[in-house]
Amino acid sequence: MLPTGFSQYQRKKEEEEEEEKKKEHNTSRRSSSPVYANIYRMPPSQKLSVSLCTDHLNDDDDDIITFNIGGQIYSTTRSTINKNVNSQSLLSLIIKNQTKFQLDNNGQYFIDRDGKYFCYILNYFREKKLILPENFNELKQLFSEVKFYQIDQLIDEIENRLNRTYEKNKQYHIGFQFTLISNLNQNKQILKLIGPLKLISFFNIQLIGEKFLNIISSFNDPQNILCQFTFPFNEKLISCQPFDQLQRFVLAKQAKKMGLIVSYCEDYFYIPTERDIMSRDELSQLLLNKYNGKILNANITDDDSYNLVENWLLSTQCGETYSNASITSVH
């Protein structure tokens, strides 16, 4: 029989061993069991926000994108937008959901702008050029829309068109005015013209006169050379005298070099014509019908000469070249 103290010691040791086994068993169960975390359930609005921010990561270029522009509906592919705008333009940011925007009741991108101009923008993306209807007169409004959408290439294109329109309007108002003096007693014979050198292109000038104008235009625009023209009676000639002294000298020298008739003092020269000088009525018909000419004012001199003095305005350019092929007089 074992001593009492030894028995107590033995039982205590067995209990400790049993307790150690239980601990090892519990540790083994924890390591093999899955770990669970508390999951926060987001409200529906927050879920929508997260999906909007990640949708673009899986976007396909063939996706159909639909815009509601001020009530007008336009559809295109995602690639049409991406290929034509930079990554920071408004349209790009909208379709990538990287900026604030609204969806209409049908889930379409809603943009509160004038929808009638957006078709020109989409067509520009598709055709790679700006196509506008004939007599389109809302270029400034279209320009405003393009700036809103931040389409850099189209902004440059429209700016160039606006600049050309401005220059054209400027030419309309100041570039094509001249004075026509004719005699009402002599079958309305043209006596004098005061205006740019290019005016002689209205008359059926000979080939040497055309060559003269082409040479002059190579170093100075004939529109900028203000002259006085006279028409010797029953002569197929036009006398040209520039008002500027230096221009008068240079042009007379060139005319003489080409064999044209030059005055003794070399201050004016003559351009020959193929036919007799047209009458005032013939010239007026040409100006009105072909060049949308307009008479600004007219009066008859008080003396016995009975001359008609008219100030004309031409609304369109007379042509870039000075040839009978481009400007034909009335026969």
C-alpha cells in the first residue's frame, strides 16, 4: 500500500495531464475552424455609389452609351467617345463615372444642355470632320456647346471658322467699295472709276493686262492699290493712275517693262481691252447679278455735264485670280 502523500501526488499529476490534453484539443479545434468577421451591411445608396465607381473597370468599348441632352436622346458606342476626346474631357469623365452626373428615369446620362447641337458633335466624332448644313448661322452657339464638353480639336476647328467668317464680314464692309461716274447724256458711258486696281478685272482686258495683274499680285494685293481709272472715248484702253506715289512709280515701271503704254511722266499707264468699254448699265448688271453688288448712294452733278456718281459695295470677293476665265464681262 502506497503512502497517502504519494497517492495525492499521483492524482494531482494525472489531473494536470488531463487538463493539458484538453488545452491541446481546444487549440487544435481553433486552428482548423474558419475565422468569421463581422460584416457591415451598407445601405442601398452606398452600394450604388460603390458600383458606380467600379463599373468602368470592366467597361467594354462596344457598350452602347445613351445620352439625354436636354430631352433629346442620342446613342453611340463607348469607343466613339473614348477615341475622340481626352481622358479629362467632360464626356470621358461622365462615361467613366468619374464626375457628378444625373441619370434620367430610364437610366440614361442626363446633361442639361441644348440637345440640337449635340448631333454635330457626334457626327464630328464619326466622320472626323465638322459637317454643318448649308447657310448654318449658329456657329457661336455650337462653339459654346463644344467648349462645355471640352472637345479641344473641335474647339480649334470652330475657332478657325469663326475667324474666317469675321474676316469675310470685315471684307464685306470695308474691302469692296468704289465710286462709279458715268455720263447720262452719252448713253451712260463710263467716265471714271475710283477704287482698287482689281476693278479692271471686270472688263474684258487683253492677255498682257492679265499677266500684268498677276505679276503685281505676287508682291502686292491689287485690292490694296487704290487707283483712278479713266476711259478714253472710243478707245479700247483703261488709264490707271495709283494714288500712292511710290505705287504709281513701281507699277508704271513694270508696265513699261512689259511694253504697255505709259504716260510721259510715268505716273499712269494703260491696260488694253478686247472690246469696247461696257456702258454703265452693262457694268451694273454684272455687279448686281454676279457679285451681289449694292448701290450705297447715288446723285447727279448739278452742272451741265449731267454725270451720275454712284458709290457701290460688293458683298463677295471678286475672285482670287485676275483672268477672263474667272471674271467675265457682259457682252
